[in-house]
Amino acid sequence: MIAAHADWSTDPRKRWVSIARRGARGWRAEAPVPAGDPAALAAALIAEGVPVALGLDLPLGVPRGFAAGRPEAGFPGFLRGLATRPGFFAVAATLDEVSRDRPFYPARGVRGMTRAAHAAALGLGEARGLSRLCDRATAERPAGAPVFWTLGANQSGKAAIAAWRDWLAPGLAAGAPYSLWPFEGGVHALLARGRAVLAEVYPAEALRHAGLVMGGSKRVQRDRAALATPLLEAMAARRVAPSGALRAMAKEGFGPDAAGEDRFDSVIGLLGLVGVLDGARPDFVPRDPAVRAWEGWVLGQTALPRDG
């Protein structure tokens, strides 16, 4: 089996992927490399002839209120249809431009801009209507960013646009051999030769699941380097043997450049993905029809929102 996790960004230079291959004695993980063209990456992994699980640090799903009344059976069909709707990805500059056919907002910061106003423009009620169940704060972590919000450091809308528009929608429309977790089944049931299972994986969630605590900031090389020993111990506990290059990279904090945090996140996400594949974490999805059909979930997350 192959497990890979891609840390995503709108800037291709900050997209890095960590790959591990499982044999009889466990996993062998390589040092992160640039992800390059995601379709080519997925195709190359699938071509190795073993089941592939690919974790992605980006939203896979839309909020239930947004999905209400849509003709598709769920998110995979909706995403496939976006291949013929390029206007869907045009980020609205003003609330007057926001609609169900153009939900991403805002193109830039403007006075009076709020998530509550954005939700109202989409007919989703209050601000929380923008968020999927898995985006909301839990007892273990703060809230994540809503799918369609595109401004500030705490946003995931731009990553969704880049991946959905440029790769996933056209790929699915062309019949690419991808299975989307959890919409199409459990991760283990979906694994098959000739296909890649794509799952939403958050490095910040995976970090906690592996029992790791980040001191300082992941954006600082010395703080990443300080986590090297616990990280290598966590990898050993999950039967993941790092290559010499990966071990050296971890000890030096994944490099001094701005992409160091992306290389770090790709490894943490990989560790989280392996944890679910090997049963250290459950393949949990709430028994909620909207989650399973439209909203999706974060692989390995078991905590439910504090606000229900």
C-alpha cells in the first residue's frame, strides 16, 4: 500500500508531499518532495500497482445549508459538475456579487465585511451556517475556516478553489480513478488497486492524534527542530521507518526557508493518515446523513463540535 499526504497551497512552490510505502515490516517514509502537478502525482502513485491513500490538507465538502435543494446525490457529483461551471470559482468582491453560483468571498478586505453578512448573502442564516460540522470548534481544537471564505490567515477557500477548479473537478469529469472519502464509503473499503482514495487530513489534528505538542510556532525552524525527537518516536510507534534524508530533515527542522512549515505539515499529515490505515485511529464519521453525503469529515477526527 502507498500512503501520501500533500500539504496544499495556492502557491505551487509551497505544495509538498510526503510518501510512505507499506511492506511486511511496516512503512518506509521518504523525505517530502514538491507535489508538482497533482493529477500527475496521483497517476504516478496509482501506476505502482498497489492501493493508494492520498491525504489532502484542503476542504472536501460543502456546508449542509448550501447543499439543501441541490439535485446531485452528494458532494462527489456536485464537484464533478463544477468542471463546466468556471464562474463558480470567481471570488466575489462585494456581497451583491455573492450567490449560490458564486459563493467564494471576499476578493479583498472591505469595510463592514463579516462572515455573518456572507452567510446571509448565501441564505445560510448566521455565520455558523458557513461552516461544516467538522469545521466547528471541539473540546480539542479551535474552529477551522469556512469553505467559501477567502480572506486572512485563517481561510481555506483559496486552497479549495485551486484544488477543485484546477484538478479535482476536471479530473472527476474525465473519469479519473479517484474515490472520495467518506462520501463513497469507509477508507479501508475504498482501497483498491488502480485507484486513489482521497481524504481530507488536517496536520493540526494529526499532530494531536500522534500525541505531539508543538512548542512555539511551526513557522519557526528551531521550534520544528525541537520536535524532532518526539516526532521520530511517534513514527516508530506507528511502524513508520524514515529514510535517512527524512530523519536528517526532521532534525534540522525541515529547512530554513518559508516552505519548511509545508514540508513539516506534509509529514505530520502522513503520520495521521497512516494511523487510520493501520487502525491506531478509527475511521470515524458521524452518523449524520448531511456529513456523509455533502459535508465530509476530517480523517481520524473523533471529537464532535462543542455547540452540537
